[in-house]
Amino acid sequence: MNPPRILFVCTHRGARSRIAEEFARRLAPGRVAAQSASFERGKIGALPVEAMRELGVDLPAPAPKTVFERFKDQEVYDYVVTLCDRVTSEMCPVFLTHVDTLYARTAERLTWSIPDFGSVTGTDDERRAGARRIRDQIKAEVVEFLSRLGIAPEHPAV
């Protein structure tokens, strides 16, 4: 049986979705096929990169593909998880998937309300603490999601 294909999507340059992808891959190695996408092309900011580096995780340099590239490539997913901040009325992205004709289904869509790293303000220490909270919230959501799928998360150093 093939592992479930999961796409994490967020607005802006994809920091939240990229972090969710990384946690899913590390917590369920070989048991999920996780990818990420964003609406904007660009480099992920220093704050989320630093927050992940604290856990010994280097986010790969290339930014995730945009949702438009993934749609154009006709990629198919079992789950599409959008990460947006409902508290600040951030618009949650819509990702249209192609129908998987072999299984005649479309992806199940979920939305997680996760603050954007760009919303973190204050001193450098306060901003780092805010980034850690966002990172840890993403990890908690991934762990809960994997458990819902019946996948017991492994607990490496992340």
C-alpha cells in the first residue's frame, strides 16, 4: 500500500507549509509522502529557518513549489492541509486538485489556523520565542494529524 500523499499549503513564501512537511517526513519516515506549496515564490525568512535550526533541522534552500506549479504538474494528493491564521483574518488558500482517476476521488481538505511568522513582533528575543511557539504549534498539529491517520509518530530529535 502506498503511503498517503499530503500537501501542506500556506500563503506567502511557504515557511509554515515547509515546516509541516519537514515534521511529517521526520515523524513518519517512509509512511507518508509529504510535500509543501506556497502562493508566492521566494526565500523562506530567517526567523522560521532559525527556529527549525534550533531543533537541528536545516530547511532546504529552495522554496517550495507554488500551488500553481503543483496544479500545472497535475500532482494528486490524498490530503491537502492549508495553514493560515484565522485570528488575523488571513485568507486561507484554496488548492484545486486533479481527480485521481485510478481511485476516482479528490483530496480531503483540512485547515489549521497557524499564525504567520511575519506577524511576530517585539524584541529579537520576543520574536524568537514567537517563532518557537508557531513551530511547536505546527509540530503538534502534524502529530495529531498523523495519529488521526493511524500513524504512530516517531520521536526523533525534532
